[in-house]
Amino acid sequence: MTTERPRRTSSIGGRLTLLYTLVVLAAMALLATMVMWQLSAAFNAEHQRFLRAKTAEMQTDLDDGHGQPGSLLREIAKETDESAVRQYQARVLSGAGRILGETPGMQEALPPGAFAESPSAPDAIRMLKVGARAYALATTTLRASRLTAPLHVQIAMDVTRDAALLAELRRAIWLAFALLTPALVVAGYFVAEHALAPLKRIANAAREVTPKHLSARIPTDPPWPRELDELVAVFNSMLGRLEEAFGRLSRFSSDLAHELRTPLSNMRSSLDVCLLRERSGGEYREALESNLEECRRLHALVDNLLFMARAERTDAALHVEAFDGAEACRWVIAQQLPGASSRGLGIQLQGNARVHADPLLFRHALTNLLANAIQHSKAREDIRVELRAQADGGTEVQVTDRGIGIAADHQPHVFDRFYQASPSRRHADGEGTGLGLAIVKSIVEAHGGAVALDSQPGLGTTVSLRFPPSPPAQQRA
């Protein structure tokens, strides 16, 4: 069995260093290329200028000799035979290719065959290196008299100093590249480290966030770079949501333990009492019935918790459809009417609207609201269920009772799990589990809606459920 080798992760700092070094080297290479090209072009232009001037002089010398090459050869010998280092060397050939004269010593270094591929001067030249010296070669044609054929002149210009200067400059450039490359790598590393320092600050700040220190945040002073300012804000917002969720989870765990402890303690006490001594059959039956009631309460609690867990799953599919809201409300009212009638209450339905929701979840939410309203309504008072179509295509459902109401300091928490405003509400919703209104809120929020509550102590309570035209796309079936 072969195990897959972990993929090597690349370093942002290393990539930034490499990119910085390559960019600078590329810029330097481009600059060096432009300098070399400009300098070589300047030398070439100067060589062509010299050849043009020299061709014109030779043509003048030939014209002064009435087309005879003697005066031209004498002038060439005079200019090229004065020193060992000559500015140029020349060879004169007849139209048939016979050598008529040349600079002394030219035959050894620059035979006629060396000019075989040289272009016509002065528009172009050919470079040739002979030993330690460099020459610019060209061939030009001079007009002779009408009775004689034109003469061909092979000119070799000594450009050793120019070639040496270009070679030295080329070596200097390569040396600069060799010395600057490691320096650029080191500089790039420090630049990358400085640029990534804020990320390390974020990482160090994030390490301070632990389950015991969920209130820790990434500091915003001193200000962050613009590129990271939004990241820090989003990260702090995420930490805030995590702290809030962790707090809710902790409170939920504590409340759940409390809710489970009470029925379990009751069951244990009942059993302990039965086991202290022999009991009659009636007493045993009474103890079993008491424990059965506690088991039913535990069963209801677990069912409600499972229902809320499914309702709050963001990936849970909602079987959404458009249905007649009044018909669904009438069905729920029919189920709750016996309980309401036993307390002398009536339930009125007003309005009609199309609802976009999961029909089963809609009925479940309305059932919990009506059960809560029935429990806390005053005798001989009617409960009103009202349907309204919203301008945006959504639907609002209101349940109003004339009950004991809820104090202002309790209203922000009535939709929290296990929250009960007062002992009188102990068995109000969810069979005393404190989950009924929390389930209502979970159902509505799963559809992308909202829940609102308006209550006045002694006057009654109105709970509004707002369902959108359609639920969030990611929660649709």
C-alpha cells in the first residue's frame, strides 16, 4: 500500500524574492542591451562616415589623375605607409581582378579572398577579426575614364580599439550581473520579509484566540495596509460570530443539562422512595405513572432538539411550494381548537395570502404559536390569526392573544432555547421544555424570514412571522 507524499507548499516570500530579482535583472538586461546596441550603432555610423569620406577622396584622386590609377596608388601609399598602426589599408584592383597596388604588408593579414563577402561601401561593412586586431571590411567601385574599366578598391578599416571597448563593456556588464544577482536575492528577501510582516502580525494575533480567550481580536492600531485592512475587518467579524456562537452553545449545553437533570432527579427520587420499603400495588403504579410522565417529557425534549438541529442545518433541503395560507391555518386551528375550547377560548382567522414555504414546517411553527397563545390567554378571550400579503411578494402571519403578556426585559430572550420568562410559563410551550418559540424562530429563519414580537404586560402578545417570496437559493430542495 503506497501512501501519497504530501505536496510541497511554496513560500510567498520566496516567490516574491524570485519575482523581484527576475524583474530587476530583466530591467538591467534590457538597459545593457540598449546601451550596447546604441554604442555599436554609433561606432558603425562613424565607420560608414569615414568610408564615405575616404571613398570621395579616392574618387577625387582618381579624377585628378585622369582615370589613371597611379595618382590614387601614390595617395594610398602616402596615407597608409607612414606608421605601423594604420587607420585604414586599401587595395586597388582592375576591373578584371588584377591587383594594381596595395598598402604594404596588407597581403599577409588581409588577402583579396578576405573581401570576397564584403558588402559595397559605404552603406554596409563586414567585421573580421585577424589575430588581436579587428577590421571593418568593405569594397567600393571608383569611376575611371570613359576609355578604361572601373576600378575596385578593397578597404580595411582598423577598429580594434572600438571592438576592445565593446568587449570591455560586455565583460563589465556580465561582472555586474554576477555580483548583483546575489545582492538582489538578499535585498528581495528583506523586501519580502518587510512586506509580509503584517501577515505574521495577523497570525500571531490569531494564535491568541483560544476557547478561553474568544474575546481576543486582531488590533486595528496601528492601521493596517489598505490591502489587509478589509481582511482584518472580516477576520474580526468572523471571530465575533464565533464568540457569539460558542457562547450560545455553552448556554445551550448548560440549559440542556439543567432541563435533563430535573426529570432525571424526579425519576430517581421516585424510585428511591419505592425501594426504601415494600409498597402496595397502587403505590408502585403511581410511581410508574410519575416516571412515565417524566419519560414523556424527556421524549418531547429530545424530539424538539432533533427538530431544531434539522431546521438549523444550512444544507437541509426545504420542500418549498406555494400554497393557500388560509387553508393551512384552518387545518392548524382545527387541531388546536379542542384545547382552546376547554379554556373557553376561540380562534379567529382573518385575511388570506399565498405562502411560499415548506407546508409541514409552516404548520409546525403555527402550531407552536397557537399552543403558546392558548396557554397564556385570559379566559373568554379570542385568539386572532391574521394573514397579510407583503408588497415584495412575501407573507406575514400574526398570532395575537389577550394574555398575561411579557415584560420588556424578557422580550429579547423569549426566542432563546430553554428560556422561560417566569415560573407561570413553565409548561407553556414545547411541553415545558422552553423550546417552542425557539423552534418557531429556527423554522422562519431557515426560510430566510424573520420573527418579531410585540407584547405588553397584562394586555397580550403579538408574534409576527414574515416569510419571503422564496427561500435562499442554497436551501431549496
